Amino acid sequence: MNRRDVLKAAGLAVGVAAIPTLATPAEKRTQPNVILILADDLGYGDLSCYGSKKINTPRLDQMAKEGARFTRFYAVASICSPSRAGLLTGSYPQRCGLYMGISPQRAEHCNLGLHPSETTIAESLKAAGYATLCVGKWHLGGDDVFHPMNHGFDEYFGMPFNYHHSPILMRGRNVVAKKADLSALTQNYTKAVVEFITRKKDVPFFIYLPHTFPHLPLAASAKFKGKSKAGIYGDCIEEIDWSTGQILDTLKTLGLDENTIVIFTSDNGPAPQFAKQYQSAGPLKGSKYTSFEGGQREPCIVRWSGKIPPGQTCSELACTMDFLPTILGQAGGKLPKNEIDGKDIFPLIDGTASAKSPRDVLYYYNCDNLQAVTRGHWKLHLPRTVEQCPFWQKTKGWTELKTPKLFNLSTDVAEANDVAAANPEIVKELLELAQAGREQFGDYGKRGSKQRATGDARILTPDAAKPVAPKPPKKSKKPAKSKKPANPNAKSKSNSPRRTPKNK
């Protein structure tokens, strides 16, 4: 553990003190407020401004009209934990160490989280004088060493995991409900955000709002239940739309509208059943858990009244890792000392004529398996075996691929027509790029030269590491068979803590 780790760990018992800021009237400040809203498992086609006919999202549609809407924007993973790690650190999950899905109910994952040596957007903005708040689903580690307030947030209110992993609701470090009321969750998140904005209106603030929905299990308040044409799934999204509207209205009421950047996106694509039932991925192939476009291409809307020209549609390549350098560039914050992968994409939305993406290549990893790479409008799916695929991908995508498959995303976003045979030079070029990615970020069975440590509470704070959480009992007519507990220190064949015993 280096000196920075020791200092951060030492702050666990007493909390992390907020950096003092001087109250300055909003109209005189040059630093913009930033609100980053992250839906959970929302698909590319789930907003009406992205083509949904079954889900009504008027406030997000208006936000898009008043700002910029991306059509080729990506989350950096197709599941929760690595996607959030990449967003907050500006790094590929493979670089920042948290590339696996974590759960307090799996022995090999229960003590893992975002390493304290990683620098988040919140930490960088806090150092620049911002008040910081996280409201919503964290999913970057359940041990106290990984708590949001140890990663740059002054305040926290929300759920540390998915409801079926752990149903608790926390305020700060205190559990305020052993079982969160899911039907009231979006309403309560919204109230917490509005209250913070009102309280901190005279200082620059950063709010990270990772919603719990529309991840399963689903619930909506009485005001929204049964109102959409997409069942309870659509109800949850329409309530998130309402929530966004409440936040935007608060900014206008307090005179903060022209000094606040508001961003809306999702952590990954929709659950497979909603991709099928409601066409939640729109024209894209696949869903969460996969490296198809439907797993990682997401809606992204950015609004900054007076700074971002209204009514823009951006088709340039961008991703959630780009938030960190883009936000810090506007806030005057310092970039992390750790190497990052994000690019400043503000020129794509500030009205700069003919602006092109600073991002040339994007790697699609599924846990520690590099599955695809894109450059320009070309996307190459790479050969793989079932053994190399993480357990969550089984039966949900290509788990056996003997030869590369090439797609032209400018004409085939559904990834339906393999054109590898007609473009051997493109295939060769992308295979070389894939190899360069492996050398940096690793692949199944091999670590890369640029990979940093995975946070492990058993190493960082061994005396305080939490035990494995019990799983809820399953209803069964047959008596349960006793199983030998998994060894949390055992290494899998891939040198990765990603696999559950059933996958060994």
C-alpha cells in the first residue's frame, strides 16, 4: 500500500473532511455546476427522442432540444460495476482494476471494489473547490474502504448494490432502511438532489445521480405505476424522466440554469427480456451482458444553457470515460496523476464547426476478455471460446467465435452482415489494434502492462473486511444440498476473480 493508500484508509474511521469553499454568488462564478445522471440498464431505444413509441420522456426530449444528443456514445462495459468504474475514473475498467461484476453474495467478489488509489471525477472537483454529492446505486464495493465518501463525495444517500444483492438504503455511512422501499426510491433520490442544490446554490457543486432503475426488480410510485405502454419497465423510465425535469426546474428557479452542465446517459444496455419485449435497444443487436452494440451504445444528452448550442445531434464516437477530462476542462480541475483513457469531447458539442472525435479506437471488453474493437465505422468481433466468456454472458451473445466478424456500423448498426471476407486489410488492421489493446489491458489468462490493482478489502483493511452476505433462500420442494464454501483466495484459470464456482 503506498502513502496515498495509507492516508485514504486512515480517513475511514472518521470520514473524509470536505475542503472548505467560499460562498460566491452563482452569477459571478466561472466554475460551472455539474450534474451527471446515470440510468441503470436503460437501452438505446428507451427514450422517445431516441425512437421509443412506448415510453414517453418529454423532459429528456426537451433537454435534447436544448442541448446536444449523441448517437454514437458508449458505456465502457455491458454490466454495472466496470461501467461505473470507467465513468468515474476516465479509464478502461481493465486499466483501473475493476473489470468484473461484483456482489456481496459471491465469495470471490464480495470484498472487491474501486481501489483507493484511483482518482474519481468527484475527487478532482472537490480539490477544485466543489461540494460533491452521490445519490443512488454505488456498486463499486461494499466495504467501507470503497465507500463513496472515500472516493471524493462529501455526502451519500442511496443503495450500495443492486436490490437483490443487498436491499439496504444508506445515508452517509449509516443504514437508514434494511429494505429500501423501491416504489419510493426515485422520488426520494430526487428530493435529496433538489435539497442539495438548494443548500449549495452559492458554491460550485458536482452531483452524481446513478439511478437504481430500470434495473430489476422494478417498482414505480403510484403517480407513475401503470401509466406507460411498456409495463412497469416503462413506468420506471417515465419516473426518471420526471425526476430529471424536477432537477432542471430547480436549477431555473434558483437562477443556476446557465451555470450548470447536466448530463444524462446509462451504464449499459437493457436486460435481454426488455430488449426483446419492448425493443429497448432500438435498432441495435443484443442487450446488456454482451459486446454487441445493444450492450454498450447508449443515449447521451448534454445540456448547458448558453454554452452548448441547442438542437445538436452528434454522430462522432465518444464514451463515458470522456466525461472526466471534459468536465475537468470546463471546471478548471487537474487531471489525475494516474494515466487515463478519456478524451476531452467538449469541442464536439460547443458549436465548433466540423469538430471530429479525439477518440479513434474503442475496445469492447467483457470482464477480462477482449471481444471486439472499433475504429472509424468498422467493428471487428474477435474469436473467443465459452471458457473465455464471463458467466453472465452465457447464452446471451456469441460465446463461440472461431473467426473474426467485421461490420460496417455506418450502414449496419444491427451487426447483421459480416463483411470480413470482402475486407481482409481492414480485418488485419483491427486485429493489430486488438493485439495492442491486449498488451496494455490484458485478455483472458494474461495481464496487460498498464493494468492497475483491483481494490481488495482483505488486503487494504483486513481487520474490517466484510464476510460474504447470505443469499436469500430459494423456494424449492427438494431439500437443499450442502456445498463446500468457495475459497475466496483461490485463483481461477484466467488469473481473475471473476468466475463463480459453477464456471470453473
